[in-house]
Amino acid sequence: MKRPPFTITDKIANFIAQISEQIGKIQASGEYERNLQLRKANRLRSIQASTAIEGNTLSLEQVGDIIDGKNIIASPREIEEVKNAYTAYQNALEFNPFSETDFLKAHNLMTAGLVKEAGVYRASDVGVFDGTKIVHLGARPQYIAGLVKDLFEWAEKSDAHPLIKSSIVHFEIEFIHPFSDGNGRMGRLWQALILSKWRAIFAWLPIETIIYENQIDYYDVLGRAEKTADSTEFIEFMLSYIKESASQKNYR
């Protein structure tokens, strides 16, 4: 795959410097290494937020109860979404972020029992709608496998900073829209995975929570980037949220 369209702006460069400094401070503090409860709390926050972005109505407390094996009164589908997301995140670090096979395995964990095409690419066309207006048409089914393969090959070989690379992969997954369902969850999971391979602490930072709190802006920026097929604005946007997730209030 040729280099995806993006520009390294001054804003992106500044965010990289700021985030790197923040991550260095967190690592030096040893907070995540010694605080198991903090890691669990942030993992639950990430799961609740990532599923909520897709319409799941379960609260953080309910998500915690499900993970703890307690029975709750809720939609079976929403409960299954949470269980699946937890399994996917718990197994994420075992995946190679540049493996198409692992990508499909992760999707199967994320959507098992929820969609017929769990773990396989969609076989029909799909569009993203705003009401009755189509705002983005995913790649034609016959091209999906090749596009994903090319994306991962580029990402594996690229010297782009992981903060940039992970944001581009997130955007391109959304742009290709390879699955019948679960594209948003997979895009966010795969960005977290790439970042975690760079700095393990990213497995525990609640980036999805910040996205959920700014969900309208997230979709607006994603929509604008999809219209131009250029991920620059989306990279800037994601780095601002990663910076926020690494702020002191989110790790103490």
C-alpha cells in the first residue's frame, strides 16, 4: 500500500512531544505497575465507553458487575457486547497489530454471537448514514481483504511515529469499513493495540472514555476526514484525546 494521505503538522509534532513527556512521567511514577485496582478500573471504563459509543446503554457499574460474574437485569445483547469486549481487550496484547489473521480473530472475539459474519469480512456493500443521507460508503466487498492487507503491510514497514501510525490505522479501518458490524470498536481496539506495543501503559489508559465524552466531535471529525480521504485532522483530533487520557487526573 502506498503511504496513506496525511501531513505532519506543527500541532501533531507538539502533541507527540507532550504525550511522550506525559507517558515518561507516568512510567517513572510506577503508578500502573503497583496499582492493580487502577488498571482494572480503567479497563472497565474503556469497555463501557467503547460499547456505549456504539449505542450500548449499560452503566459503568453494570459493566463492572458483568465482569465480576454478577447477574444484572439488562438486554442480553448488551450484556454479550460487554463480555465480548472484555474478552477482546484481555487478549489484545497477544495479537500482532499487523496480522490480518489476528485482526479477524479479534473481530470474532468482539462480535461472537452478535453478528453472523463474526471474524469474517462483510460480503455486501455497506454505507454510513446520517438519517436518510449516506455520508460514507465502505469499500466494495471484493477489495476489502486486499485493502486491509496493504494497510497492515504499510503500517509494519512505516517509520511513522506510533502515535501517528495508530491514528492512521484507526482511521483507515473506519474508512474501509471491513465488517458488517463492529468497525468502530475494532478501529479503537487496534489503535490501542499498536500504542500498547510501543508503550505497554497504553493498554490501561482510558482513551475510549475521552472519545465517548466527546462522541459528536469524534464522528464529525471522522466524517470530514472520510470526505477528503486524508487523516491529518483525525490524527490531530486523536492525539488531543490521547494527551487528555494521559493527564494526571486519569492515572491517579
